[in-house]
Amino acid sequence: MAAKKKTDKSARPAAADLRSMSVEELRGKLAEQRQELMTARFKHAAAQLEKTSELKAMRKQVARIETVLNEKEQRA
């Protein structure tokens, strides 16, 4: 059985860390993550992206940020 590779999760904050951020910080983080995702998609299309699994991780992170942002906006 092959060993799983450990990914660098320090660049991806957990949902608990995101919930401690303000709405403005979350909006900035969301814009930043979407920009990174777009860049990664272009690299993938040009066959320059080495870790294609990063695309899935980036999409999940964008969804995680959007979820927390929606939670905060509904409370306000």
C-alpha cells in the first residue's frame, strides 16, 4: 500500500480560522483565492501545472470561504 503524501496545509486556513476573520478580510481572501485558482487553471491548460490535485484543493478552499462568508452575512 502506498503512503499518502502530506500536503502543505499552512497556506490553507481551516474553517475555524476563517470564522475568526472579519467580513472584509474574508472578501479579500476570497478574491485572492479566486485569482490563484484562475492562474492555476491557465497553467493546467498550458500543461505547466505539476500538481493537478491543487485545483481541487483550491476549489474546496473557495467554497469554504464562501460558506463562512455567507454565514457571517446572514447573521448581520
